[in-house]
Amino acid sequence: MLSGGVGVETNFGSTHGIGQPLLGLTVGVSRHTSYTSGRLHLCIMTRHKRATVASNHALRLLRETLDDVHQVMRKDQPDNRVPGGRVLNRLLALRAAGLWTAITLLVGCVSPTALHRAVVAYDQSVVQAISEELLLNIVRAAYHRPLHFTTVPSVAATFDFRATAGIIPPEGDSRGLAGPVVSLSAAESPTVTILPMGGEEFTQRLLTPMDESRVTSLLATHGDLNMLLRLVVRSFRLMEEHGVTVLTNDPRMPNEYTQFRRRILYLASLHRQHVLTIGKETSEVIWSGRLSTQPGPADIIAGWEKDLVWTFMEPERSVLVRKRIMLTNYHPSAISLEEKRQLAEQFETWPPNEILVHVHPRFPGGEAPMLGTLQLRSLKDTLEFLAEGLVGQPEFPVDPDERTKTKAYDAPLLLHIERDPEISKNPAVAVKFDGVRYALPVGTEGDPQRDWSLRVFTLLYDLFQMTVRPTNVPVPGIAITK
């Protein structure tokens, strides 16, 4: 909240029989620095350089005016009484005009300054609150406590800036002095909507496995395939000659976890070599049969918008397929139609939270061929996985497969969380749970694990934000009155 301005208190007596104050100026102050000269007490609160310049100009005008008042009032000659009053009236009239100009400039400076600071302050508060909630729920999951989120769907604020000025006429005969009266006020009235996450929103955002399209969106912004897949993938289901092998991303199963990490490191290596293609490359059959009327252009275009494609296999027989995301080491046009058909039949129906992986031995990077699906986690499952490192079985380092050509830093722990008494000074995020502080340390030179953890936490924050759905809560508009 921004409130402030200029305040002057003055109480001059007079040997000329003038018993009323010469000048009055009052404005509310919440945070100020003060300047005192003689009987003048000035208070100023500014939060912007331009506002500071304008207010200092107003203060300088007041000081000069009152200095002139002192100089004239110190003359005791009787014949100076009336001329002195006239001089002061002229001085006050001129400087009142200058003072009003400065106050007008001050209001113009303060209003955008207050808006700017309010927007930034609210933004920082919301980001900090969500970050602490994420860390707190990781700690809750570690101790098998219920997870809970409180959302802030809207923040609105009303700003009111007012400035008034006037002149107090002299009392009695012409020996009195006119006094300017200036008032400046600023007020802010925020409206913050806070809602607990529950019901269908809780189910959709926390319990439902994430959609495959989120992986490509996150990869486009973060770029590290190894980090991303370690965070969002629950298991790797491989189709092999002897059957299906499931490699679980869980350090409590060391053998499966080691093999899982090596496969992911290999895929990440292909991605760094620009060999891996990530896109909607294969099709899932949605419907097949005969149509009395062929789909028109409008139907075909509407299907494209939803990744649905019509295929006409033979007369009077149509097939509706959906494009699915696939990780391959080849371009779709590089394999035959028969290979595409066999691939589609093999994975004719697979859940929307699984991504197809096909590393073909005939193409670059095929030294370690693999065919299977990556099963994606839900957000709740992701938080519980990160919580295992606090009280359960922590992750451990895994050496890459010998066929992995390029190597990058692969942190032993996906997310390192410190707790009392090891918490470093000024952590990035910190919360308290059951009397113990938990924190995410800031990055430091020579400690890549900390930097890795911050990047993972940012990735988790983005993943949480991607689950936000439109709210029906009415949001008041922002009003600025000047």
C-alpha cells in the first residue's frame, strides 16, 4: 500500500498583532524521512525517483517562502509592517503557484509508481506462495500427510490518488498574509481471491496422469530430456522378443531403476545429437467402418484441429485415426506404409498418458534399439516420488550405457532438499513443517547438484501451472482514480 505526501506544521507569532498561523499544509504520512529547520517540520514519503524530485522541489519552495517570512518579520521598523505584508503576499502567491505545480507533478509520478510497485509486489507474492506450497506438499508427502493446495485465481486492486489546493485569505486588515492549503492522498484497496483446491479440480490437477502433449511443451522450454523424463515418467514398458519388460523409475527397485536410467540417458544423448525426433508421428485407430456419406472438407478440417485424420482404405470403408506423440530416431517418411501399419496395430490402443518410443536399428542411433511406451505420472505421484529422497530410499548415481556417445551432468538426486540444521543462508524457498525447516538452497559455483535442483523445481512449478483451469470466480476490474 502506498500512502504519503508532504506535511508542514508552522506556528509563527507576530509583533504586528497577527496571532493566526501564516501557512498551513497537511498530508497523511505512513513512512517518511523528516527535515526540521527552525519551527518548520517537513515529512516526505516517496517510492520513486521522479516522485522524490517533485516532492523535493515542493519542499524547497516551502523553505524559501518561510525564510522570506522570517527575514521580513525580523524587521522591527513600524514603516515596514504594511510593505512587509505586501511582499510576503506576493511571495506566497508566486510560490503557491510553483508549489501547486510541483504537487501536481508529484501526483502524476506517484500514481504510475504505485501501480508498478503493486503489480510487481503481487506477482512476487503469488510466485512465492505457490513455490512454498509445492515444497510444503513434498514434505507432507514424505510423512504421509494429506496434500492440499490453495489457489489464487485473481488479484485486483483499486488505486485512488487525490490532490487539492487552496488559499486561506488574511484575517483582519490588509496586514494579514494569505496562506496556501495543499492536500495530497493516495490509497489502495486490494481484492484477492483465495480458493482451496478440491472436488473435480483436485482430481483433474493432482490425481489424473498428465497428458503426453505437456511433455513436448515442457521440453520446448527446458530442453533437458533426461531431467524431464526422470521427473514425469513412472515406468518404461519395453516390447521385447520374449515379452514385455517393465522398468520402474523407483530407486526402491535398484535393478529396474538402473536400467530405466540408462535407457533415458541414451534417449537424451540422441536428443543432444539431434538424432531423436519428437512429434506426432504415428496413429491410433479410433474408428473403422463404412460410412453412408463421405466426410466433407469441414469435417476433415475440424478433425485436423483435434489431431484426427480420416483415411479411406477401400471403397465404402473409412478409418478415423488420432495422431500420437512418438520419440523416434527417424523421420516418418523414412519407413514404409507396411511398417507404419504394423506399428499402429501393435499399439492400437494405449492410454493417453503414454508416449511411444521407437529407436530403429536401421537408422542413426540404432545401436541400442528399443520399442515401448513411457508411462507418465500424475502430479501427486510426482510429488510423492520427490518426497522419497527425504525419508525413504534416496536416488543413487547411475553410469550410462557404454553405447551412450555424448554425456552431460546427471545429478544423483533429482531434487535435493535441505533441512535443519544444514540449511544454508538465504535459501531460494523455505517452509516449516512439524517444527523443522526445509529449504531449497540457492545455486553456488562448484555445486552442480544445487543448480540442477533449482531447475527441477522450476520445471515442477511450470508443470503445476499447466494444470490450471479457467475459474468461474468473478474478477473485479482494476480502477485507478486520479
